[in-house]
Amino acid sequence: MDVAHVNPFIDSFMNVMPQLGFTDVRKGGLSVKGQELTCSGVIILVGIVGTLKGNVVYRIDTESAKKIASTMMMGMAVEQLDEMARSALSELSNMLTATAATGFANNGIAIDISTPTLLSGENISVKMSSKQVLSLEVLANDIPVEVLISFEK
């Protein structure tokens, strides 16, 4: 896994989140995880095909997901992850990944993305495309989002 493949995701987060009303957007830590993951909260999976093949998963704890959806919906209270909140979160992952795809294209790497799949619950098992997965923490108004990036060799 090439760490340079992380930069388009960082850039997309830094560009998209302020457009949605988040004023303090920053990068957190970077780590490496294994292929088999167990996640809880909201998990949004987006497939990637083209020059690079793999997937990206956005993991957000449930309370943080409600805060993000609320901000995206102009401050409307989000008490539960109903259809509207889930739609907002799916659209967020679509915007972030599409912006990253544009960043890859600007670097000569053509990729396409799938429609996001949103899962929520406890102890969800996810098998990523590669044995090593880069885990990037990004924060929007101190709300953490974990971006798990996995490309096949």
C-alpha cells in the first residue's frame, strides 16, 4: 500500500467538509490495520475500480454520525439515524470519495467509484481488499471519522 494514496482522501476531506458547514477540519493520526476488521457504529463502504482497485470504508460512531448528519441538514436535530440521516451520510461518503477520485485523476490515476453501502450496528465484520489497510483519522469540528483505505496490488 502506497502512503501517497492517502493524500487524495485527506485533500477531499479538507475541501468538502467546510462546504457542508464544518469550520474546524484537520487530519488526525495514520496507522496500519489488517484485512479483517470488526467495526461498530456507522460503516459506509465504497468500492473502487480502474487503475487502482479496492475499497474505502468510512467508520463513524453512532453519536458522531448523528452530529455530522445534523450539520449537513442545516442544524436540524437528529435523534436517530432515520432514512434522511442515513441518506445524508451516504451522500457525504459519495462526495468525499468522488473528490478523492478527481484528485487521483489529477495525478494520472483513473478510478471509478461504486454507490455507497451504509451499514450500522455493533461488531460488523468487514474484509478489506488488501492485507494491509491504511487507517486515517480525520476530524470535523472535533468529530472523528476513520477512513480505511485498501487497494489491491
